[in-house]
Amino acid sequence: MVFTTMDSMMDDIAELKHDIDRKLEKEENNLALLRQCLTRYDTNTTSMIGILNSFEERLENLEKTIIPVYNETENLRRRQENIEKTMHTLDTVLSYYHTAKDVEQTIKEGPAASDLETYMSYLEKVLKAKKYFELYSPKSKEIKDIERIYDDGKDALQLEFRSLLHRHGRPVPPVVILDLLNSDEDLPPIGTDTDLALEQLSEKVVEDLRVISKWLTENGRIDFMKAYTQARSTMLSRSLAGLKEHLKSSSGTLNTSQLSFGNQNSPAGGGKFRPQKDVPTRKSMNKIAKMTKKVLQLEQGHRRQGSFPDPVKEDSSDLETDLYISEMSALLRLMQSEAHLMKGIIPEKHQRTVFDNIIQASLETLVTEGELLATAARKNVSRHDFGAVLSIFPIVQHLRLVKPEFDLLLEGCQAPTRAKLTSLLSTLDSTGAKALEEFTESTRDDKSLNMPKDGIVHQLANQTMMFLEQLQGYCETAGAMLLMHGEKTAPSSTITPDTCRLKAADYMTRVLSALGLNLSNKAQTYNDLALRPIFMLNNLNYILKSMKRSGLLDLLSSWNKEIEFFYNNQILEQKSDYSESWSKVLHYILEMDKPMSQHRTQDQVKLKDKERQNIKDKFTGFNKELEEIYRVQKTYAMPDSELKSALIAENKDYMIPRYTMFYNKYSHLNFTKNRNKYIKYQPSDVAALLDKFFSSSE
């Protein structure tokens, strides 16, 4: 067993050794191959180094050969460039010497002989030549020719600038202005970047003006701005003059009460004004301010000769007002257009000055005309023609509405220019305030005694109510006048539409108070005591109804809530005073003189002679006084049918029951054989007679 184990182990060891020997032999073969490879790599390396060294030597030799050639070529290229630059410079310099000859004829002929672009390119050539000679040859003879041509060119450009303005500038047609002012759309406010240009010059002309302006400005010539100012100022004035002439010539066919311009909301800011190819029709113009006073229709019978202003004169005053307001609105729009037109043509730093000068004449004309209207209003006040003074109220209303837009447009202008409209508004305001106060004094102190014989409404009441009704349309304007220029001026911070309306209501209340006092004094001049209350009834009723019809009562009630109650109470008092006129008639039928006892009036009682005579005297006296009061009072006028009917009904209620009682008591007695002589009127006859009272107004 032991020997077997040993043999097995020996076999294993022999086999292991055999494997190791085999692996060793394999590794030795690999090592031999590796050494062979290294030997080949060394050989290749040595060969490559030789090749690289040879290539380096060749490159060095090539560089030594090429670099001189390259340097020579670069030198030649630079020389060529220098030659070309020199030739170009020489050509340019030579062209400067020929510039005068080449461009002189074109420059002399001006831009009109060629298109502006070509002419400007010629001027640029002259300018470059001028700069060259000034820099390099300031004493050469050529510079004198160049400067002469340069000056001629600038003069020609300025002449062309002026010529473009005059050739293409046209006054804005009146129908275009009217169409603009009648625009149904609200116009954007001033200051917005909107196309405000009323296309007074074509885009091509405007562009040419801008090109010329830019070149002249850059080259130190700004004289062209004077030409621009003069041309545009003339066009602005002619546009306004044309509008006024158009409106004056159309006044015979146009309904001036429909003329109104601008817009309520901005009122009147900038906007697109583009002339239409076709002539526009006139639309209704009722947007910013009504330019005519209301036509008041008084109740039938209140219209008396001399009660109203001369209609021809009033129409003329209205037309002047309409024309002035339209001129004011048109000037605002045209000024906006001018401010927009000059952009790009006039350098920005000069625009405010040029604009100030352009509008100066037209604005001065507008202010002067407004002052003339104020002067005319003051003359009318001195003649107590207060109705004509109202013509300045729509002007003030409109001016107050558009003045913020004028102020915004005039920002940057000189202080006197900005103050013109403020001064005009102050003048008109003070004129209006003074006229209002003098109207109150005139109403209170009116001494005219042309009293109507029939007790109808007095001329003073007619004129006063017509004035107040006309003034009602401008109550805020009137209130502002009184607050700013009245006896007690109010701080501007407290002047609001509400305070203005209250001030106007306070003023109208004072006028009515003065009117009532004056009418009461006038009524005392009647010798007929019954006519006094009739006169006052007619006037008080007319005043109250006029206030109700026109809406004045609502306005005045905001100041004095008791005003309607006051007038109604006054009417009741006058009716009470009037009833006293029946005292003579009542004296007989109320048996105030020795009345008979009831038993003496029985059918079977035999009357004494004295009693019969007493009854005869009562009937005779009643008949006489009734006929006398009828004879007198049938001549009284009471044009208001409602008041007339009410007063007659009150007379019946007052008289008929009393006369009926008297009639029933004595008519059946045998106090006379000639009954028809004494009993002339039955109660129905008295009622019929009373219906005929106040027939003068029929």
C-alpha cells in the first residue's frame, strides 16, 4: 500500500515538472520574438531620424530661398496700394479744382432746374471742395470761386425754400375748416402724438422743405425760418379771413342758431383734419357752445310793441357772436396744424419762437376783435341795451371751455403771448359782471311811466324775464363772472359749476326782487284803485309762469325754496286787494244802510213809502255801480286765459250768492209799479255780465 502511494506521488511530480518545462520553453520563445521586434523598431527609428533630419535641412534651404521672394512681393503690393491711393487722392484733389467749373451752371440755375436730390449732391461737392481749400490752400484763387458758388447755392436753397412755401401754400378752404369743426367724432387732446396735420402742403413738398432746412441749419444759415414764419403767418391769417367771409356771405341762407363748433369732452383738442376731395356739406354744429341766444316765445297777449329788442339788430349781434366763436375754434385747430407742420422743418430749439411769431398776428386779431365786442357791450350797457350784452356770454362760455387747450398749445411761447387770452377772458368777464350788476340797478331804478292803460304786463317785466331766460343758458358763465369780478370776489378754488349756478340763482333772485319792487311802485301811479291789483296780477302771473315754462323756477328754487310760495302768496294778496273794488256794489246788496227786517219782506206786508224808496235806491244803486264797474273793468286786459277764467269765477263766487240772496228777498215785493226799471238783472244776467269782464285782451 505504501509503495503504491509513493509511485502515484512521483508520477504527479513528474507530470508537474513536465508542464513547467513546457511553459518555460514557451516563454523563452516569446522573449526571443520580443527581442527581434525591438531590434526592428530600433532600425526603423534610426531610419526615421535620418529622414527627418534630411527634411529639416531641406526646409531650411527652402526658407532661405522663399523669404526674400515674399518680402519683395509684399513690398510691391504696398507700393501698388500707395500708388492707387495717391491716384485717387490726386483725382479727388484735381476734382476740387474742377468743381467750380463743373457745378457753377447748375448751382446758378437753382433746384428748380433739376430735382432737389441732384442739386443737393452738387452742393455737397462744393462743400467738400470748400473744406479742402480752407484746410490746405486757404489763399488760392480757387477758394474764392468755390465760396462764391457756395454762397450762391445757399441763397438759391433759401429762395427755393421760400418758393416752395409760396407756390404750394394755400389758405385752408372754409368748407374744410367747417367740416373739421363739425366732426362728429371726439378729437384727441393736444399733446398726443397724433397726425394733426391738416394737409396744407403735400408730403413731397414737406419732405423737400425738411431736406433744405436740415442742410441750411447744418451749414449755419437759419434765415429761412423768417421766410417760413412770414409765409405760414400769412396763410393762417388768410385762412381765418376766408372763413369769416364765407360765413358772412352764407349768413343769409344759414340758420345761425345751429352754428356751434368743437366738442364737449376735450373740447377741443387736436384731431385729424384731412380735406376731402369733394366739397363737404355743412352738418349741424351743436357740440361745444350754443352761439345764439334762445328765441323766447312769450304767451299770447304778453307781446307788446317795444317789449323786445329790434330783431334785425339782435340777429346782427348773434351773427357777430357766431362768427367770433367759429373764428376762435378755427384758430385753435389751425394753430394745432401749424405746430404739427413745422416738425422736422424748423429745428426743435427754434420751434416755440417760430410758432409764437406765426400765430402772433392771428391771435392778436382774435383778441382785438374780442376786446371790440367787449367795448360794444359796454356801450350797449350805457344805453341800457342789456339784451345785446348777452352776446358776449356764449363767447365767454366757449373761451373758458377751450382755453386749457390754448394754454397747452402755447406752452413755451413768450409770456405776453400766453397772457393774451387770459387778459381777454378777464376783460369779457368784468364786462359781463358789470353789465349784470347795472341791469339789476336799471331794473330797480327804472322810472319809465308808460303804464299800460289796460293793466297788461309792463314792458319792464317783459324785458327782464326775457333777459333772465336768455341768461339761464349761461348761468354757470354768469355765476363765474359775478364770483370773480363782482362786489365780493371768491377764491378760484371755490369756483365750481355748483357754486356758479347758485351765484347765478342768487343774482336772478335779486333781479326779480328789484323788478317786483319797481312794478309795485309803478302800480301806485294808477288812479283807478282796481287797476292796481289787476296790473300786479298780470305781471306776477306772467313772471311765475315764465319761470315755470323756462325752467328758471327750478334754478331759483335751488337758492330759495320759498320763491314759488312767495309768488303764489303775492297773487292771493292782489286778488284780495282787487276784491275791494266790489265794495260799492256790495254796499247796496248787503243792506248796510237801514236793512229791513225779515217779516217786512213777506209777500202780504204793505210797505211804507220810505221802505219802498229804500228798496228802489238799493236796486238803482246796485244797477248803477254794476254797470259802472263793468264799463271800467271790461277795458282791463288779462291775456292769460287761465288767470282770467279763475278771476271771473272768483267774482261769480263772490257776487252771485250775495246778489241772489238780495234778489230773492226783494224782487217779489210790490215796491214799484215799474219793476223793469229797478229789477234790471236777474242772478243769471249778473253772471253773464261778469263773463264779459277783461274783454280788452280778446
